[in-house]
Amino acid sequence: MPLGDYQRSDFTGGGFTRPVYRRGQGPAVIVIHEIPGLHPLVVDFADRLVAAGMTLFLPSLFGTPGKPASKLYALQSIVTNICIRREFNIWKDGKSSPIVEWLRALARYAHADCGGPGVGAVGMCFTGGFALAMMTEPAVIAPVLSQPSMPAVGGARGSLDASPDEIACARRRFADEDLSLLGLRYKSDRLVPNARFARLRAEFGDRFEAIELDDTDARPDTGLAPHSVLTIHLPDSGPGKAAETRTIAFFSQRLGLAA
């Protein structure tokens, strides 16, 4: 069972209550799953962070926890869970999703409970930009954007699902606290166009570290165009696997687990 080693509880904050799965010891990392839900390959990635000495918090924001990903499941998740729910901002540029306030509250709780210098956070696909918007919470010190795909419109002009105030806060914190942002994508991914990463470079300069992969770096047997860097399209070796290795090292360094 994918989540059999995790402890489930409900967390309330920011006007929402959602289930959260927890495992591990050490400083906290929040892994925010992609479409269609908290599927087994997201849990596998979290397990590797646990092995690296971190406490993992896996919120379930939509879908069925532990259910394997599939094309049909993804379509159902989009139609029945995402497009009609008020906690998500899908279309509007310059605005974060309301659920981010809940994630900030979870980060505050995780930091108080686990200690360490702060909390890491990674968003994926639909939730990819959430880790950037979470930077208004002082506990968050290690944000990772994996294939950030929202908002669904405006990608060609570099739109982001974070407000100007949230972006300005992140930029200020990166400079004042010597922090940085990690972003990952496949270069061919139409959901994460060149302009989005160009915007992140323009906003954050050398505080933004980009890992951009070729199609040949993806796991080849998925039947899907390369997209999910840390889960579905993660290979066993090569530059694609190195992207995950760098992500784990980024968390380890920022959270005080590595020199």
C-alpha cells in the first residue's frame, strides 16, 4: 500500500480542512501532489526524501490518495475536483490559489513541530506555483517548482499563479535571507512554456536555478509526453534522475542536513 507507512490526520487552517499524510524524522518538507492526486509515484519521491533525513507532509488536495495515475483518472480529476472548486485559481494571472493560505498554515505547524531552520515545499504541475506563493510564510525557506503549469492562460507571456505582492516578498526574502528557488521542466512541455521560466529568471535573477530537460532525459515507457519531472517521467539514470538528486540536495542544504 503506497501510504501504508504514513500517519494520516486532518489539518485545519486558512479556512480549509484537508487530510495530510506524514512520515519521517528531521526538518519538514511539504510535497504538494500533481494531477490526478496523491498517486504512488508522488509517494515514492517522498519516500526518498524520508530516506535523506526529512519529515514529509503529503497533503491530499484532490483525487483519491494512493490511487495510481492514469489518463482517465487525470481527466476525471480535472473535471470533478479542480475546475469547479473555489480553492483553486486556474485561469487568472497574478493571483495565487486560496488553498495556498492553508498550505502556509501547514508550513507554520510543520516548522514548529519538526524544528530546524525552516520548511521545504515542492509543488508539481497544477500545484507547481504554490511553493512560490508560500514564500510569504517565513517558515518556508526552500521552494521548488516542478513543471509549474498554472495559470492555464497567458503562458506565452510568462504568467505566474502568484500575486505581485507574493513575488515581491519572495524576491526580498531571497536577497535578505540568502535563499533561492529551484525550478524543473521539460523543454518541450507546452504546459510550462519558455516564457514562464524566462519570467522567473527576470523576477529572481541568479536566485532562480533552472533545470530544463530534453525529451530523451525522460523515462520512455509512460505513453505520455514528458511532463512530470519527479514522478511519472523520472528515469533510473541520466540527467532526468540527476534532476531528482539535485532537488533532494537542495532541500538537504537549505534545511541544514548537508554542509
